[in-house]
Amino acid sequence: MTTTAPTTTGTNETQFDRARRVIPGGVNSPVRAYRSVGGAPRFLTSARGAYVTDVEGREYVDLVASWGPAILGHAHPEVVRAVTDAAARGLSFGATTPAETELAETVVERLSVAIPRGDVRDDPRGDALGSGVPQRLGLVDELRLVSTGTEATMTAIRLARGFTGRPLLIKFAGHYHGHSDGLLAEAGSGVATLALPASAGVPEPIAAQTLVLPYNDLDAVRTAFEAHSGEIAAVIVEAAAANMGVVAPLPGFNRGLTELAHEHGALLILDEVLTGFRVSARGFWGLDALQTPGGAVDYLPDLTAFGKVIGGGMPLAAIGGRREVMEYLAPVGPVYQAGTLSGNPLSVAAGLATLRLADATVYDRLDQASETLQREVSAALTREGVAHSIQRAGNLFSVLFAERPAVDYADVQAQDSFRFGPFFHAMLDAGVALPPSVFEAWFVTAAHDDEALGRIIEALPAAARAAGAA
Ligand code: PMP
């Protein structure tokens, strides 16, 4: 009998050698290669709760959580059951299913709020002020499912261009929205200058459709809108930046951005791929725009991109937004988008089960685990005299090796990044798997119980010493 089980022998080193012969760099996504921390990446064979196990049989407390999706912990039994039940009914139909409607309804409902009369400060629908006030107002009226965050943002941008009839896009330095050509762009010489390719293979004319601005700088956005009047289709922004380490928006930044976009006839695309359903039941928008429960809605983006948690660890992402814009998508409207595996039944089952289980208790647990770790990491580094700042956005956090908190990409780049490699390896040696780059957020899960947190806390003094000695 032949077996399709992967070969789980050897060491991480021998696995890496083997992988590099047949996979570029041995990995299917660059950060997994441990380039910035050195050494062989851990080849994982299983994951459960707060722990992952490598090919050598070593267990680690995991702070990667599959880069975000695993908010309930790995292999939650109810999510696994939902997926295996779905699998038994068929892996993929390439046809509509009741479950995908149920997922869309779940998301629409979860992101809608009761609002008092007329209490939306920036309402693109223009119907929340005055007499026709809706009782409930949603971030998302309709949702289109795709398979990756990259597709979600790529589609949101095409949709914004189709809707506005304009070509240009504003993004922020250090923000990541996936790897579509126009988003792999880096700043030109000035704020109003069109961007340059940030990767080989991106044609200059495509990068030149993007303006890359410093984060948390509304003046730069204003200047760009004035310099390219009538040409900018959309501003895309991570709800809170978390791909350069965590850098939260300054108070009022996302609202100001939405207002500027709307003043200039452009759309605001909020990228909640990483933050959505993780930092709160309603993502970062829920923390940022809904300060008072039942109170004012501070801003309403036109389109929002989701990924990660929405698929519970399976490939699933989505674009949501107001109906008028969403209905520009094919087959209703003229903007084309499609996907063979879009709305895949296994992914939808995992997403539905995850969202169903992600209740207030889960978010409380995430917040508590995150706060404990923030406090303990900071205390350990302080004891060793290591200059640092804990960067946070809800329960997402990262450690910046600099005294002063970062507000933009230039600040993040100026930190003592050389301290991270030794810190990372000391944690790994002690059985804690951090994201292998200083530019990544740390992800807790609801399965990070006292025992898991205790193991992390025990590992911190040696890691802080290693960072200090670097
Ligand atoms: N947007 C954000 C904010 C992300 O963090 C990511 C992935 N880390 C993406 C988009 C792209 O998602 P994916 O990797 O699923 O293509």
C-alpha cells in the first residue's frame, strides 16, 4: 500500500536542505525562511491549542497563530469537526451554497450597530443624517468571498477604480496589503510623487499608479489629493498597521483619512485582513470608530478587506462594503472578479465555526493574555536595560527596540533591529516560537492559558539578556 503521509523524519536542518532543492528558498512564503533571524526554520508537523510541534518532536508555545487566523488556538475540536463534516459532503462544488450566504449574513450582522438618530460623522451613504435614519448601520452591506487577503485588496482596489473611474491609489509606507503588483510599490522622492516598484517584476507604469505616503500624516494625504485632483480612486490603509511591527493609527487618523477621501470623491478601503475579528468582535473599526457603545459612528469606510480569522485557518478572505459600490462587481456590475475555489465549502465551514465560537469570552481571554505578555516582556527588557517600546493596537502587539514609540515606517526602521535575532533564538531555545521577524506582530490565542503564558514568561529573562548583549 502506498502512503501519502509526509515524511516526518530527520531534523529541521535536513528538512530545510531537502526543501531547498525543490522549493525556492525552501518555503512557500518568504518570512518563513528565518532570513532575518538566521538558522533553519522549524518544520512543523502538528499544532494544537497554544502549541506547535516540529519534525524533531519538540513542542513550542506558539505566538504566530498561523499569522492571525488561530484566535481559538490551533485545531479547535469544533472547527475541525465542522471542516471534516463539510469535507465528507464534498471538497469543492464550484457552485453556490447555503453556507456561504450564512457566512455573509453572519459578517454583515456582526459588523452592524444600532445608532442614535443622525449620529454618523462621516457617512458615505449620506442617509444616516436627517429623516431617513436607519436604525442599524453596517460596515458591510454585501460581501464577496475570495481565497486570500491579496485577492481581497486587489479586488477592492479594482472596484474603487471601476466605481470612481479614476486611476490612482494612495497607500502608506510600511503597510502591507498582499503581493499584487500595484501594492508592491515604494515611495518616490516626494509626498506627491508617484511610486517606484518595490519588487523586481513590477513594471514601473504599474507602480506609478500608486502614491506611497508616510503613515499617520494627514497633511501628506491632503497634499497628494491636491496635487492629483480628480485622479485618486481610493486610499487603502491597514485598520491598524501590523506588518511593520504594530503601529496604531494616531487618534482621529482613520476618521480624518475617510473625510479627506470623501471630500475629494475617493473611496476609503480599510484593510482588516489582519485585525478583523481578532482585536475585537468588530475588528479594529469596532475599537476605533465605535468608541461609545450605542453612540456615534466615527467613520464608515466604503470597502473593507477581511482575511485570516474569517477563514478560521483555511484559505478564505472577503471584500465587503456598501451596496452601491459592491454592486459594481460582476455579474451585477462592470468590474470583473472571479475564483474557482471562492467560497470553498471547507473554508466557509471553518470560518463559520470560528466566528460562532469567537464570543466575548474569547476576546476577553485574548486581551488578558496579550496584556500579561506585554507587561512581562517589557519588565524583562527593562531589567536588562534594553531600550524598547511595546507597540499595541488592541490585543495585537510587537516589541520595538527603541525608546520612543513609532508612529511611521521611518521610526520602525530606525530601531535596534539587531537585538531581535538573539532575543528570538533565546525564546526558541526555551520552547517559544515568536514570529521570525522584528517587523511582525505577536499573536496570542484564546488557548494561551496560564500554563502556556507561564512558559513564555519563564523564557523571557534569558531572551532579554541575549537582546541586551547583542
Ligand atoms: N492585508 C494585510 C493587512 C495582511 O496582514 C495580509 C497578510 N499578512 C494581507 C493583506 C495579505 O493576505 P494574504 O497573505 O492572505 O494574501
